[in-house]
Amino acid sequence: MADSNAETNIPDNAEILFKEPYEQLLPEFKALKPDEIVLVNLDIPTAVATVLGAGPEIRNLLPQMEKDLPGFDLERIRKLDQYAMAISHAHTLFLIASQPPDNLQPLVDEGTHLRETLFTDASALVQRGFLNGARLKDLKGPKGYKNLAVDLQILAALFRESFPQITGKTGTTQEELLRAEQLAARILRAVGLREQGTALIAETSDIRARAFTLFTYGYDQARRAVTFLRWNEDDIESISPSLYTGRGGRKRAGAEVPEGPVPSPSTSPAPGSTAPAAGGTAPATGAGAPTTPGAANSQPFLS
């Protein structure tokens, strides 16, 4: 077996290593039709590690594939490493988009407490005739992120307008008013990012599913080729381990499919190839691949 260490070492510029294949393959991902996309049902880092680890030995078999399996989609097999790194980057972008802002709740907690303090002080000043109570009617209430931010702004402005007249008559400080304004701005910014994140989650989820489709299709093609070429050597799983062992079949997005391989339009051996022994056909290898995404079917020799 080939030593895969040299070909799978990750350099210091790992981000670029994974980002570049993603950007190069993005047009190919976007070209897939909705009914060609399969659901993501694997742990992506584990699947990527498996494929990158299998890559060197699969590439060692490419000359034999070119000779004996001309009907296979060999171009997808040659690009396995690119697909693996691209789906890894797509998965990272999805995780980043899906992670909620971790600083919003502390801001809300602090803002809610400060709003209550300012409102209590303002109500006392209105009661004594030092503030115009009509402005308090504009308050929205502490429920809701945006309402809280607006109330902090209103209360801060109300105190600032009359601060020379109320100095020494209230415990409210200039520092608290500044903090109220800062909290209002930060809460609104965090809420805005969260709202934009909904669209970003949908976009990155879609691209990840498209990348996953081509990634798993390419590896399925590799496993089918390895099965054909290495049928008698009993080393298929050591060369190209299944990504779906014990997991059943895959589902195409929006459709139910039976567990196990999905039959291809043609189950004939590739031109120029010799069918393996033991019944004349090789067994299915894990979950079935869809027909070639975005391209004509390449007449795989088994379903």
C-alpha cells in the first residue's frame, strides 16, 4: 500500500488549502438541479478524513481505471481531494452562519436592568415635576430586543435634555446614560446580524448540500471502480472504506428512497472491462450513488 502521509499532510495555510477548491468548484455546485441534491446525512469531518485518507491508493489505481473502465466518470474521481476540501469549507461556513451571536443575551440582561433603573429614577423625577412625563409614554416596554434598545435611547435622551436641572436630585449618572446608549447600539447591531443570519444560514445550507452531493457521488464512483478492479484481492474496504457502513441508504432532498443502492439506468460492465467472478457481478458498495449530478450517466457497471 502507498504511504499517504506525504499527500495528506495539512500545511500551515490550511484555510487557503480548503477555501480555494471551494471557490473553484462553487459554479459546479450551483449548477446542480434541485432534484439532484441529496441530503447531508454524514458527519462531514469524519467523511472528509476518510476520503482524504483513501485518496492516495485510489489515485494509484487511476491508470488501471483509465484502461479498464473508460465508461466511468473518472474526472470526478480525479477531483476527490478537491471535493473533500470543498465540502469541508462549505461545512465550516454553514457552522459559522448557524452559530447564534453569543454576546446578545448578556447585553439584554444588562440593558433590562439599566432600563428599569432609569425608568424608576425618571418616574420619581416626573412625580416631583422635574421631568416631562409625556416622554415616558413613548416607551415600548422591556419585552423584545428592539423595544429594549429604543427605550434605552429614549430614557438616555430624556435625562440628557434636563440634566442641568436635575443634577443633585437623582442618582442617575452621565456614565449610566452613556452606557444606555452603548447598549442600545450594540443590541440593535446584534439583532441585525441575527436577522441577516437567517438568510445566510439558508444559503450556506444549500451550498453545503450541493457540495455534499458531488463529494459523495465522486467517492461512490471511486468505490465502484475499486470494487470492480480489486474484487478478487479482498482489499476493497481497506482501499476505499464505505462512508455509510451501518447507516442504510441516502435520501435525495425532498424525496423518499429505499435503503441501499439506487439502481442506475445501466448495469452493464464498462466497455473493454471484464466482469468479476462470483456470479458475474460485484456486490453493491454501501449507499447507492445518484445518477451523475449535472452530467449524462457514465454507465457504471453496478448499481
